Amino acid sequence: MAGCCLTSPGISRAQSPTPFNPYIEHSISRSSSGWGGGVTWYDGYIYEVHSSSYDITKKDPVTGRILGSIHTTVAGIQDIAYDGKRNTWWVKQCGGYFYQLPLAGGSPISSMSPPDRYGYGIYWDPEEPDVLWMIDHVHHRIYKRDANTGAILGSIYVGKAVTGIVRTGDHFWCGVGAEPGQAGVIIEVNMQGVQTNTFQLPPGKYCNDVGGCALDGEGYLWVEGGKNTAIYQINIGYDPPSLIEADIIDSGDYDGDGKSDITVFRETTGLWVVRGVTRFYFGTGDDIPVSGDYDNDGTTDAGIYRGSMGLWSIRGVTRVYFGALDDIPVPGDYDGDGDCGMGLYRESSGLWLIRDLTRAYFGSGNDRPVPGYYYDSRKKYIGIYRSSTGLWAIKGVTRAYLGGVANDEPVPSLGGGLAGWEPAIFRPESGLWAVKSGYRAYFGIEGDKPVPGDYDGEGFNTPAVFQEASGLWAIRQLTRCYFGQPGDIPVTGRICRPVFPPAVIDSGDYNGDGKSDVAIFRASSGLWAVRGVTSFYFGTRNDIPVSGDYDNDGTTDAGIYRGSMDLWSIRGVTRVYFGAYDDIPVPGDYDGDGGCGMGLYRESSGLWLIRNLTRAYFGSGNDRPVPGYYSGSRKKYIGVYRSSTGLWAIKGLTRVYFGGVTDDEPVPGVAGGASNWEPAIFRPSTGLWAVLSGFRAVFGDEEGMPVPADYDGSGGNTPAVFREAAGAWAVRQLTRCYFGESGDIPVTGRVCNAVTPPGRLKYKEMAL
């Protein structure tokens, strides 16, 4: 029998002999001095139960610190397992049933009788998602049970009074109790119940109560040691394999070598470039790439979706008309026949259209489509991610919560190979990659686009990022290279999020280079000046600037609103009479068609007038209009900010309190790029920038007007201020320059603060 070793024996897991000599990697304290209990691993944390409590205790696996508890109605819980398919807990009551519990706790959803009422080990099997393994220590057996019906599918005789259990491929690790005062053990057995390895735990007072086991995302075993011991993390030499071999349906394997290829699509010219393989022209500006293996020949085909025509064009394969302008293409193998099919998601109604297969309503406005090969499926499931709450809903499979922080990008393919997908996110501001089952890694920076793929052909996906501004590809623990240029769209890997053309609707990008420009409007003379680009005269004194991309050509157009005449004049585009003298102009893309539309807010009555679209009453006297692209939306929502209370009310979306200090300026686009706006404020008295989801920075002072925008083309907006008295611009962590003079109005960035009509200046004049 191997003795207890508290330090590493000096052999790596990859180089370990057979059988491996287990050792204790780490330990944390138990939550109770009582008898036995059990542990499970979920979302990067340890969850502990013990027989003297109703509660499930959440613990930090590094420090052992208690992070919270989940109350249940089940008394005396002996063991626990997390069920990743059903997103629930399974617990075993002391001397009672196995119960399925909601993730939030409370009362059981269902129950299952044990093989023997004293048996308590339980393990949900991610390799067989409809299977539970249960222990009967009285009869020395492991039972295989159907997680849906409770039917016994088989049993394995072990010959020892086993307690906890986990499965590691074609073996099991089980806890085994000992006599009082002796050391408990863990044993490894094969599928026939033959013992193949043993490890002795440190002795405790009642080691016959060695309890439930868990397996973390890295393959380490966690075991509850019993009274007067600890919870131990043990290296058992197990490296979790990819569950199913890699496939190429939407992997980005353009040459059929079994690896995802570094590939970009340049929408301005229709150029496709596959690194080290080929380059060709296919498609035009505004086409959305929809590559996949459409002809089932083992290689990825280039494809485009042209929303203006509803056209799918797959290079060398087919042309099909299917869809409408605002539909989001979501191709994939929805019937499991081995080739990629055409699919669409209609955000406005939550309608999914899978060509020649089905149509279904699933999701609502602003939900992100995240179809995928979840939990070992070889066909794609319909699914949505709700960024405002972090909800993942996979139709017919599960509901789970992960993410929900502003700018989190769903990347469910991470680590999953062909199948085994699960909720996962990339958090740009911290570089965090997080998978629901527990995997964590830090790789990348803000502004990076996540492009996980199977770049080495090992059968599972690796964290990778594309830095659009520089063309850098970085693949974790594999390679870094420069390939592409600003504006290119990466078309590799199993990318689940829809690819949109860059948004410039009200970005202040006057030359179409993907960056917001430093620009001013001088009302006294009608001068427009865009730094390093152009200057011209358009408008007169008392005109209000209303710049935006009104003709949907990818660049910002100069525009003015003349309240005295109700005139909207967009330079080189149109002249329209719409509004009244006291109206506040609030232009933006309110219908999601990609072009800026004309909008007005009538403060006296709370009336919103969106030209050729709608009119609605929302808000009251003194409310500030804060329309914006909230929660990942590609269209602008009506909204108001009430400075007296800090209330943000976004029509049809949310009500929340944030800010409310005198002089707080609403800046909802500060962290959200083209979309994912959220309540945010700039506090001039302290220079504080604060976003509801947690971002904080101190930059600027009382002399500065907030002008956040995407000045570096990274896709996210940066805090910036314009000091009118000196004509000074300061962009956080980027640049400082002098451009303009006292009285100039900045006309750059996705600034939400309205310019009030002349003579009614209640707050700083700013441009939309």
C-alpha cells in the first residue's frame, strides 16, 4: 500500500509510470467537525455537504474560504454530484433517497431510491450524460443508473465497503472507509471491479466516514477525508481526454488535414486568405461569412450570406435564397447527417429557421444565438445566451447561468472537440476563459476577438484570439503570428457568435477606417473639422449637430438639426422637415437596418418620435434621453435617465438605479463597443467613470466633457474628455492632443447625451 505523501514525488502527470503513484496536491478545511460528507466540483468551485446539515457550502478551492451556501429541504446530506446536462444537483440523504435539486436549492425536483439506504456515493458521468454511478457500501457494489428513469443498467462488484466514486475513463476511483483511528483509503478499480491502485489518506478520528469524491476540470480527485481530517486534492495521474474525435463540419479546416486553419475574410474586397493554403475572392462588402462543410467532403467550404437579398452562396457547392435582411445566419449540422446546413435566427421575434428541417420560436429580443454540439451531441442544438443575466438556454437540453458581465463573449465550443460543448465565455477586459464545468484560463486582452479552434489536430479546441488592430493571432501554448489587417473578419474555428460588419452608425468614423475620429462642430461659423481627415462648412449658428451614418456606406455623415425650421440636413444625403423647436434630436439605428435614422425627444411630454417607425411616450419632464444599443442589440432602444434619483429606464428592457449624484453625466456606450451598452456615468467632480457591471476608472475633471468612443479601432469604447476652454482632447491610455477652441461642440464617438435646443442649456452641450 502506498504511503501518504504530502509533496510532489517529482514526476509529471504526462510522464508518470503505470500504475501512477498518487499524491496529495493540496488540501482545504472541512466545513464541519461532524461525521462524513461529500464534495462536487462545479463552475471552478468546491461544493461540500455533510451529514449534520441541510446546506450545500460553496468554497474557494485554493484557500478553502466559504463563499456562500445553498439551503435545501433535505436533511443530513451525505454526498453530492453536479449534473451538467440537467444543470441540477444530485444529493444522497443519510439513510434515505437520492434527490435531484435545483441549482438554487430548495425542494427536490425528483427522487430515486438507493440500491441500499445506507449507500451514499454518487457521480454524474459527463462521458455518458444520462448515467449516474451510485455506491452501495453494504453490498460492495457500484451501480449504473439511468438518470432519467432510475433504471439499473448494470452493477460491478468491488468487494470493499466503498463510499464515494468518480469515473476516470475505463476506471473508477472510490473512497473506502477504515476502522476508527486508522487511515482511510482511495482505490482505483477497472470496469470489472478489479483493484488496480491504492492510496492511503492521512489518519483521522473516524476514517470509516471517508466520504464523497469529485473530479475537477484538470483531472484531479477531491475527496472528503472524514472527521478530524480535510478535503484533499489528489493527483491520480489522470488527464481528461477529449470525449469525441474532432470533426470539420464548422471547424475552419480548409485543406482537410484535421486542423483548424488561420483564415480571414476581408469584406471590403471579398478576399479570403487561408494561411499557408490558398487565397481567393468570394463575396462583397456587407456579406457575412458562413463557412462550413456543406458537401460533406471533409473540408470547410467558403460561404457568404447576403442579407439584403436573403442569399446563401457556398463556393463551388450551391446558391440558395433563404432569409431576410435582419436575420442572423447560424449554419451547422442540425440533423446529424455530417454536413453543414443553413440556419437563421430572427432576433426581433426569437424565430429559428433551419432550412428543410424545422422552425421554432426560442429566445427573445437581444438574446445571442449560441447553437452548438452540446453534451456529446453529434447534431447542433438551438440555444441562446442572454448577456444581461448570463442565462444559457439550450432547447431541450438545459438552462444554466454563466457570464453576464458586460462584453462577455459566448464561446461554447471551447475544449469540446466536435461534441461536449457547454456554456463558456471569454471576458476581454481580464482575458478570462471560463467553462461551466470548471476550466479556467487567462489569455488575451481587451479588444481581442476570441477564435477557439482545433489548431493542432488533437481533437479539442484551444483558447485563441485575433487582434484586429494589428492582425495578430495568438493561440494559447501553441503559436503567435501576424495574419490579416484591421477590418478583417476571422473565419476559423467553431465560432458560435454571429459575425456582423463593423458598426459605424454613430461612431464618429468620418473616413471609414474603423476608428472614431477627433472632430468638432463650430456653431458660430458652421465649421466641421475632422483631425487629420478634412474640414468644411455646413450649417449655421444655433444648428445642432446630428452626425451619423445615414446612407449606410460605412462612414459618418455630417448632419445638422435646425429647430427653428424643423429641418434635418444631412450633408450629401438628404434634407427632411421633421420636429419642432423644443425637440431634442436623438438620431440612431432604431430598426436595426444598419443606417442612422432620425429621432426626436420632446422633454415637455416625454414623447419620442422616430421617423417612419414609431411614436411613444416614455419619460417625463427633466428626464435625460439615453437611447442606446443595450444588451448586445444592433438596434437602438428608447431610454431615459432621471438624474434626481439615478433611475435608468430602457423601454422594453430594464429599469435600474445607477448614478444620481449631482452633475453625473450618462455615458452608456463607454464600455460596450457597437452594442452591449449599459448604464454608466461620468462624475466630473471626481473624474470617475463607472459602469453598472463593475468597470471603474478615474480620468478627467470638471473641465472635461465626456466623449467616449472607439479611438483605436479595437471594437470597444474608451473613456475620453474634451476640455472646451483649451480645445484639449485626452483619450485614456491612448493620446492627448489640442484640436478646437472654446465654444466648439465635439462630434465624435457613440455619445448618448443630447444637445439641447439653444436657450435651454441645462447641461453640457454634446453631440450624438
